[in-house]
Amino acid sequence: MPVEIEKRYRIGDFSELVGLNSPTLRYYEKEGLIKPHRTDNGVRYYTDMDARWVRFLLHLKSTGMTIEQLKLYVKLRAEGDSTINQRIELLEEVRKNFEVEFQQLQDSWTILNDKLDWYKGKMGGHIEDSEQFSEYLESLNHGYLQDR
């Protein structure tokens, strides 16, 4: 049976693999978010498992987790299952903040679409030239952005 050799990536190749530049990887290392392996000569390298970990960190970061929250999560995870309740609390806090931001993004998305519809309606002659956007919104009964 052939022995599978773990693939090793130098920082430049790993950077391309995970979509982060080398300075960002070094910053994550400095902050304790990732820990590259070292050759006997001291050259850092990464593995596919490291790539999965970085991708997971990026998913957490995309929810709005701060570097400090990521560092806390990494620390708690390293301490083992005794910290699961603390990780749950942290992730629930992140989820609560993410839900607020997500709602704000949805509101902005709705406003953007309404503005586009308004302009297209004006161009298509479906909306009177004199009608203001705030009047248009009121007619849609959204109740937001009254002065735009």
C-alpha cells in the first residue's frame, strides 16, 4: 500500500490557495490564529488541513467576528471541550450582531431595488416626472427613507 505524503505549501503557494496575501498570513500567525509548520531549516510551510482551518476562520470573519473574537475562539478551541459553553456564548453574540447587520443589508438591498425601479419607471413613463422618490416609497408602503 502506498504511503500518502502530506502536501506542503510554502507561504506564496498557500497564499494563493486560501486567497490571502503573505503579509495577512504572517499577521494571522502573529495574532495566534494560525500556526504554520517549520522545516528543519526553519522555513514555514502549510498543509491542506491548515487551508481548511484558514477557510473556516474566513467564514467566521465574514460573519463580522473581530480579530479579538477570532483569537478568543481559537484559544477556547485549543483548550478543548471544557470550553464549549464559552464558544456557544461567543458564537451566539456574533450571530446576534450578524443578524442586525444582515437586516441592515436587506434594508439597503430593498432601497437599492426600489430606487432602480423608480428610475426605470421614470424612464419608461410609468412614473410622473414630478413624483419624488419619497412619494414613490410611500406608495409602496415601506415607510423608510422619507427624505431621499
